[in-house]
Amino acid sequence: MLRRRPRQSGYTLIEALVVLAIIGIVAAISIPSLRRARMRAAMLEVVRTFEQAAAVSRITAIKRGNNVCLRVLADGNLQHVTNFRAWIDANGNEIEDAGDELINEWRIRNASEWSFEESPNPRLMKVLNSGGGGTARGIVYQPNGMAVSAVTGQAGVGEGAFEFFVWYDARKWNTFRISVFGGAGTVQVQMFNPANSQYDNNFAYWEYY
């Protein structure tokens, strides 16, 4: 009596090609979306990191009853920034001396991807220790919670601002402007709208490479 051979399981060549084609289509659709999502998330993370640094610096100045300096830029030129650094300025010289207490250092992930620049407007960010030849830009939070953020401002007056964009493709203007107002030290974040070359509060003007 003849026995039937059991049917061999597995994919035929055509079935395998179909599966590979489907995988290729899914990858072609999803990989660009993931790249775009990663870029948006990374940029917003840098913005939130600065907002946290500003908030902690102000609260510490109030709680400790002393000036707190928050360094944002090494100078006013276009540059990569690896961290935002805040310390208690015990002697009020706006320099991080050896005896000054470090509050925190907020590091920026993938720092080489971002470029920071002092905003090109009349309200330039404060130069820390300008009288002593300092070049670093930043903010001085006072014990009453007020901020000195502009190069020509006093506590409660003026505004300091800087902006940054995606460095690895300068043709795409994914740019945020962060402004720190004197007085309460309010932080305002706006995104560049290439349609009218202005900034507003709508974070919807993403351009991709």
C-alpha cells in the first residue's frame, strides 16, 4: 500500500518575495517618519532642558538668598553648546570661582547636532562679568526672584534671547527662539515660521531633510 508523503511546510519563492516586498514598503514608509519624530523630540528636549535650568536657577536663588548665575553661551558667536551651567555667585562677581557652589550642569545630548547663537536683536543676552572682561552670556537670578538677562538691563528690565537650529542641515530652518524676560525671569519659547519669517507660539513649522 502506497503511503502519501507528508506535505512539506515552508514558503515558496514567490511567497518569500512577497514578504520581502511588504517589509521593504513598510520600512520605506516608517524610517523617514521615525527620523522626523526623533529630530522633533530631540529639539524639544533641548528646549525643555533650558526651561528646567532656568526654573531651578531662579528657585535656588530665592531659597538660598543669594545670586545665581546661569551660563548659557561661552560667547555671543555661533557655537555648539554642551551644557547649561548654574552656580551660586557668593561674591557677586558673576564668575564661577573655585569656592562657588555648583547647582547643576544640564548636559545636552548629541551636542554636535545643535548650533546656538545669540539672537540678532537689540536686546542681547547679558555678558557675565562684563566689567572684568568676561565673554560668557547668561542670566543672573537675584534672591527676590528677579532676573538680569539683557546686556543693558537691570533687574526687572530688559530681555535676553538666543536661538538655535538643526546644525546637520543648515538649509532647514527648524529654529526656536528662547527669550528670558527680566523681572520674574519668564521664559518664552517660539518657533520660526518660514512662511512669514517671524516667530510665534505654534510649534508646527518643521522642515525635514
